[in-house]
Amino acid sequence: MLEGSELIVVEHLEQALLESGEVIDYVRKHGRERLIELKDFMVKPEAYRKDRVVFKSMGGIGLEDLAAAYVLLRKMGVTGDS
């Protein structure tokens, strides 16, 4: 899922690097340049406009993941909401 991504947004970078096999594998192959934390994306989403952005959640409550994804898409201007 992460291969071919231009940007990977994670909730917490250090946690992802410890717990997510998918992120760990990606970093081994490609480095950390394309990984950012959700908080950084939320502050300045226009700085991270890319064609293929993946949000990698580390678990928790699914509703939180949906809400975070919605906010990301809205800030990117994808949802059509004002």
C-alpha cells in the first residue's frame, strides 16, 4: 500500500517506526523523507500537496481514523465542503 506513495502521513512517527511493519519496511527501502506526522500536515497541508498521499493509522478507534481522514481530505480540498 505504501509503495508508490508520494507522501505517507502517520499519527506518530516514532510509534510507526517501532510498531508498523509496513512503515519499517518502507523506510528500510526508501528512507524517511516521505514520512510526516499528522500534526505537521494539519498545520500546513498546502506544503504537502501530492497526488498520492497515504494516511497510515496505527490502530485505535475506527471512528477517529475516519474523522482524521475526513479532515485531511477537507484540508486538501477533496471533499467539496466549504
